[in-house]
Amino acid sequence: MLRDRDGRTPLMAAAFYNSPDVVRFLVSLRTLNVNLKDIDGESALYQASLAGNAEIVDILIGAGADVESKNKEAGSTPLIVAAYNGHARVCSILLDRGRADVNSQDYTQKTALALAAVEGHYDVVNVLLSRRASVNTVDQEGWSALMLAAYGGSIDVCRLLLDHNADRTITTRNGKTASSIALSAGHDAVAHLIDNYIPVQSRPPAPPVMNPMATPMMPQSAPAGPPYDQQQQFPPPGMPIQDDMYAPRGVFMPLEATNTRRVALRPKNAARQAAYQRADPNGFPGESRPIPRPKQDMKPREDNSPWVIFSLITTGCFCNICLSGIAKMKDPNVRQAWREKVALCVIILLISAFMGFLTFGLSTLACRKKVPLYEQDILRLFGPNAPGEKVHIVRGRLYNTGVYFLTGSHRPIAPFNDDDLNPIISQLFGSDISGFFPLDYASMGCNAPQNNGQICTQGLTDKRYHCHTSRASQLVLRSLFTNTFVGFTWNNITSGTRDLFVYNENVYDMTDYLSPQNTDFWLGDDVVTAWIRGLIGRDATKDIVHARNTTNIAKCLEHFKVGLIDGTTIGCFATNLVLALMIGVFTGITIIKFVSAMAFDWFLSWQLGKISKKPKPNDAISNILLLVTCYSEGEQSMRATLDSLAKSTYSDEHKLLFVIADGDITGSENDRSTPQICIDLLEKQFPDAPPPEPQSYIAIGDGKKQHNMAQVYTGYYNVADHRVPMIVIVKYGTPEERKGPKAGNRGKRDSQLILMRWLSHICFNENMCPLEYDLFEKVHRLTGVTPDKYEMVLMVDADTLVKPDSVSRMVAAMERDPKVMGLCGETKIANKSESWVTMVQVFEYYISHHLGKAFESIFGGVTCLPGCFCMYRIKAPKFENYFVPILANPDIVEAYSSNTVETLHQKNLLLLGEDRYLTTLMLRTFPKRKMIYVPKAICKTVVPDEFKVLLSQRRRWINSTVHNLMELILVPQLCGIFCCSMQFVIFLELIGSVVMPSSFLFLIYLIVCLALGQNVVLPLIFVAIMFFLPSFLIVLSSRRIMYIVWMIVYVFALPIWNFILPVYAFWHFDDFSWGATRKIAGVDNGHGDGGTDVFDPKVVPMKKWHEWKMEERQRNYAPKY
């Protein structure tokens, strides 16, 4: 069957483009399979239903098309897609002739009725209800068709649903009713209808939606949508989108869930959006309206969650009164953050203790030395003629009986006295006297020898040889045990001079039993005796355990025990095996990482970012944004960064400098504010124009802080022979806020979200705030390009210098592989030799890129794209002229824009490590796409040159790393399985991060033990591999000798990297400030003050682009008197 690259057949094309004659001819072919699907799982019937081609739907059903076939992306059937797009006739045919299931659900559990209701398709809703569609079915979030219609504001559809017994009392998962949803969406009339509806037994069907009122004539008609390329199609954001490379099948974090437990999303409830084309010929092809979905926000802290309870238990001795009065923690959130910090530190201590136990505690416990003494040594040291203490042997154990006898504690049986016993006792010192202490054979389940043996038989006639069978005598004997055993070597076992064998590390002597003089074979018959003879001279453990009918014999073996085999015990062997296995795993992973990194360096890196020498036509060059976020930087730093970007070899016409100044901030050494410095560096597009009016937008903040205002300056940045278009956004703050310090400051994440929300709203033609509309228009006027044309964004910090060809290489890597959604280059240090603090960082930067990121890049899963130098894909091509939003994806934007940041975990994610968290979100949402490292794209940055600044910086980095790894470890779709998976590697990184301080202490302890002569080789190798092997491997592979010097400096600084910095970071888990990293003039108390007032969203108007445009033209053409 002929197919195109997207798996479409001629039948699918004819069905979509409404060619009934072609369809009839194709279905008449005997070899044709009418139910073939393309790569997205869409059949010809699906395509026809999507386009609303009723005649073709009828033909295909007659040819046997499957009406219940679901596509891969959304799990939607032809009926669902037809209902969503308002094709009532198609729905009737599918239901009446095709017998389609009217209540079929997609992956979000929405029915055709629900999707028709939210779109306000009255005729479709009427058709579905007349075919007995279930009116009260809810989706996975608890939304019913009535709720969706209320959200969409369709009063006639709501009335029709109510007429068909729609339940007004159903609530969503977060407790909202249809009426409250209508009020929240601004549809007061719909809410009034729902609240005051009176059921009527018979009511004629409501008329279709009334024609809109005529719009007053204007000199120019307002466009129906933004000036996008009409060929570009974006999916409506509420419908599920899911393909093999970008489907968000990951795990939503607990901070987004409605309960405290993580819930793995199945494809059914992981889907978010689908590439549905709107077939309305009068509508804008890319136009779409959002299907309502609960706002994905950080989950507020629950007072009774297991984590909160655990934190209270671990800090139970510190009451709130003490913390508030003594520690000055007046805010309950601050107290809870401190409690959670202590709880995390307790967990880290427990993990460290467990790792210490595995490293050398387990070995010490299992390999506790049982000191053996050989028989000849015992006679020499404790025999009758030896000085010092005297011992006797009983079943291989040495007992200090000399003192007991010599002090008269052992009283002979009358008529004998001590003088009668001494000759017997003294001659037996150092010898085996097991016969005097027979076992309790009955309790052992053993058939005992007659009269308990020869000695006990002799004791019947001579009371000096009486046996000690009482429990009291056995207890006395135990108290005299010296914890010493009789030892035997394997040479003793195999020499043949005695009939010895080993069982469970114990040595048994069968010499007397198997001697020809013995006539009492009480263990069994001749078969048993022959079997025992076969055990002599070897380790018989396996034979005894697996032999049948030997249970009773094994119970009696204690009678023949004479000592222990000298050598490694089973427990010690198992412990050493565990240690060896751990060493093997860690060494193996390190070597695999090294080999992978080398393979990447030698075979892959030269291809990544390779710039094509073939010239491209102007319209084939990708348009990119160069985002520079700044806070308190000075002119020299800003100019250096902008110069490096403007001088890059990438086309000046196709790049746009996008500078965002985070509030009215003046650096501690600056003579002007950072926003003013940025404006002064700009050649304004209209020099005589007044300053731009501040425009409102919804920011990241608490209470009224969610309202912020910003100015948009446009112009060009000139350097050398480069003239690059440039946008400067200055967060200006509200009028009230401008009276105080740091007006407009909301943090770097808010700066990134200005761009991300803007791009997302453009992709889906959603409502824009005033700032976004102003920005849209100014970018269009400045560049002549509509913002939807931009495909990638480079994010750079204001103190970063980018190598001239780096931007071109990053774009080339993106263009070469459409699956790449993000990448980073290598960050080098610009001030290597400025101080000892900068010197110790050189090798750490080098190894983090050439080992860590190179290894992760092999699998397309770089876990951290540094915010100082990385690139993200805004949208990715899917097929033909369709695009999939990546950075502009609503899932990414919503999760990243959370205002609910209450728990310690949430604050470490979003307040300290927002760059790493953005990478985590991308990997979690698109686990099948790639994050890569392009080593030929190079930048230089200035690192801290003072230790206190380094301490502050690494506190943020270490804490955010730990919390982001906790998120990534629960993403099941990362490549590999078990020990050969990225998940396992991330798990090891997480464990390695939290046990760094204790591991360093273990290393020092083991080195001291080795110096004292103790056998700690295996644990020492295990710990040393963790610290040194990666460094040595990278140095051996490095082509620059200088890095050997930097490695030596790094090794001497190991106490700083592996103890001081992590300990400081862990104890400051509850410190969410940026510390000494960025100093400003005046008071710095964070990203603006927290607001406690309630934010009213109505203060920031939200309208679609064409509504803003119409309003602007009305103002421009309004008569002036």
C-alpha cells in the first residue's frame, strides 16, 4: 500500500479532502484495507469525520470501516472528533448507520457530548442526547458536560442539558459545581440559569445559538486573528496530545497532585493535547479554545500529611513557643521549613549510617575474628607443664577450668577428696574432656550412644570419672568459656591421619566411630556408615543438607565436634561478596560513564553542532530569541554579554535580543540602575518617542504581588558591523509598588515566564494580557516577523560571554535532530587564576561537562541545562505544517508558573534551582525527546572569587540538585532498565549527593585504619573509587596536560567539595535567599516582599489578539473633538 512519510494512504487523503468519487473507487478495490492507520493511529474514517465530510463517512461505513477505532494521541474515536468540531450530520451517520458507541471516552475520559458541550455545538449536543448519550458522565477531573458547557458560556447548551436531567450538584475533584465554574469564567447568566432552573416536563428544543449582533462598521475591518502564517497549525491546548516522542507519560509530582502520594499516569490520563484541525471554513485555521482543565499548581502543604507528621516527630523536643521565642521564628511557615530541614538532615544521617554500615560495619560484624588455636599450640600454652592459666577442651571450645579447679570450686564425690582428683585433672589440662560433659541427646532428637560413652561407663564404677549431666554443671561450664576455639587447617582435614570432615564451618572427628575396634555404630546401619566414610576429608555441608534421611544423623553430629575450620567464614565471605559487588557496580557504572563519555567525545561530539557550509535561503534560516535576564549587573558585564551575542556568526536578521530587567535594581557598585543601563545600550527604534507606557501582566508572587507592570523598549544593538534588533523589558512595578525599594522585582523565573507565557498564548491564540499584546505588536514592527515564527530560544545570564560560533552550532544541532528539545554547551571559567577559590573550581567545571553531561547526552537525557547558557525548542515540527509546542506547552508553563510554593521541597525547586527544575519539567513531560550537550558550543562565565560567595552559590546548587533528583528518579520513562537505566544512575547520584560528607569521613577513617595495619582494603577501594576514579579517568583521556595540574588542585580541595560545602548546604535547606551572589544597593530581602492581600485577576484584562486589535483601532479611529 502506497504511504507518505507520515503513514497516510491515498484513501486517507481523499477522505480528508472530500473526494467521494476517489473514495468510492478505492474502497471498491479488493486488496484495500479500509481500516489502515497512519503513524498517529488515525484511519480514513477518522480523517473524514475530522473534516466533516458526511458523504465520505457514509461510504466508508458501508465499506466496513471501524467506527470505534481510536487514534494514538488522544484516544478519540471518529464520533468524538466529529462532535468536537461541530459536525452534527457526521455524528448522526456514525450513530445511526455505524452504530458507534455514543458514550465512548478518550484518554481524558471525555465523551463526545462533553466536547460538543464545551464548544457550544448545540446541534451536535441535541443529536447525541436524542441517541441516549449519558448526560452525567464525568471525566478524570470530575467535569461533566454541564460543567464544560458552563465554562464555555453556552447558555442554550446548558438549558438543553438541564432539560435532559443534567445533575447540577456534581462537583469536580476540587469541589466546584457547574454554577461556580460559570461564575469563575465570567458567565453570570449561565450561573443564574443553573441555580434557578425549574424542570419542565415538556419543552421544545432550544433554538441554535443566536446570530451575533452586527459589529459597527470601521474604516478597516479588524482581523479575525493574529497575523500568523495560515499554514501553521497548533493543537487546541485542552485536547490530549501524545506521540511517541513527546507524550507526557511521566509522573506528576505530589506538589501538583490532589493527594500526598505520587500517582503514575497511564497513557489514558497522561495525555494532554491533540493536533485537531478546525474545519470551520469561516474560522482561523489555527484558532482553538481551551478545554477546561484544573490549573496545575504546586500542592499546598497538608497539615496531616505523613511528611509533616514525620517532621514533627523528629523535632518534637522543639515546641513552637521555643522556636518562636528563642529562635525568633515568628512565622509558622518558617518554623515548619526548619522542622522539614531537620527531618531531611535526619534522613541524610540515617542513609549515611546505613552506607557506613555497608562499607565497613557489616564487614566488622560478619568477619568478627574467632581466634583459633591449633591442638599443638594448646598443649604448649595450656598443657600440664605450661605456666599460667589452665584450660580444658570440650567439643572444640576452650574453657578456663584451671582456676575453677585450683580454687576448690569443684568438689569431688565422697569418699574422694581433692588429692584424689588432682592427678586426673592435671594430666588432662590442654586436652579434650568432652566425654565428661555429655550432651542432652533427648532434647536434641538424637539416639544417644549407650551409657553416654566410655567415660560415663567408667564413672559407674569409679566416682572420680563421673559425668556432668545436670543443668547446673552445664551452666558453670558455659561461664568458663574463653571465646577461643580449636582450629584446624584444610591440611589437617585432607591429610588422612584422622577421619575429619567439615560441616557448616565446624570440624567433626569420626576417627573413633569408624575405627575397626568400634562395635557400636549407633548412628545407623552399614549404609549410613558407608555414607559417613564418604564425607571424610572434605567439606560435607552440601552433602548433608541435600541428602535424604539424614536429619537425625545431623542432629547427632555435635557429639563428634572437635573445632572450627580456620579460614573465611560464610558470613564474612558473603559480606566481602556484597562489598565486591558494590565495588563492581560503582566501578562498572563509572567505567561505563567514562567509556560513554569518551565515545561521545570521539565519535559524536564533532557531529553535534556541525555548521553546514551550504548557504541557506533567507526564509530557511530559523528565527531565534536570545533571552538575557539581568538583575543587578553593571554596564561592563551587560555590554560584554550583549557584544558576544551580537557578534555571533548567526544571521543578525534572524536573531532577536530579548533582555528582561528584573525590577528597578541598582547594583552595589553601579552608578545607575540595571534597567537604565540596558536602555542606554539600546539604539531606540523611535528616538523621539516618549517612554513606553507600563503594561500589566500576571506575575509570580503572593497576593497583590501577582500584579506587575513592565515597559517594552524596542531598538537595535550596535557593535562592530552588527546591528541586531533588541527588545528590553523593564519590570516597572505597580504605582503603589514604585514608592518602595526593588519595584517590579519578581525573580528570574518570572522573567522566563514572561517569555514562555507569551509564546504559549501565541501558539494557541489564547487570551493575552496587555504586556503580551504590546510585546507582540512591537516585535512585529521591529523585526517584520510575527512572533509565532520563532522556533528556539537561547537563555543566557548577564555575566556570560558566548563564543562567536556557539549560537550557530546550537541551532544546527536543533535543526539536525527535531527530537532535540533542549541543549547546552560547555561553560568555561573566565577568571581561572584570580584567586584560590576560582582555581579549585576549574576541574570541577571540566569534569561535570566532559563526564557527567557527555554521558547523559549519549542517552539524550541531560538532567540539568544550566540557565547561564542553554537553548530550548519553542515548537517542534510534527508533520507538514503542523507544530507541537515544547517550551510553549501549557503543561510546562503552568507547572513552572506555580504561585503555591509552601513546602521546603517546593521552595528548593522553584526559588533556588528554577533552571534545573525547568529541565526536570521538560524531561518529565516529554520523556521520549532529547536533552543533549554540544561541547563545541562554548561560553565563559565569571565564577565566585571569594569563599563566602562560593559557599552561597553552591548552597543553592547542591540543595536544588538534591530536590530535582528526587523528582527525576520517579520518571519511569527514562531509557534503560534496572541497573542499566538512567533512573538507576540518577538514584546513585542522589545517594552520592547526600552521603558526600559521610563518605569523606569514611575515607579519612579508612586511611587511618590502613596506616594502623588493619585489613580495610575492600572498603577503602570502594570509597576511593567514588572519589578519585572519575577524576583520573577524565585526566587520562584529556588532551591537555594543564588539566593534570587543575586535577591536583581539585584533589587538595576535596575537603571543601565533599564536606564543607554539602554540610553547609544541608544545614541551610531552609535558606531560600541568594545570599552574597548578587549584591545590590540598599536592603535586599528577596524577590520583592510577599503580599498578603487577595489578588483580583480582573485588574489584568485578558483578551484575544483580535480583540486587542479591534480595541486599538477603535481608539485610533474614534472621532476627536
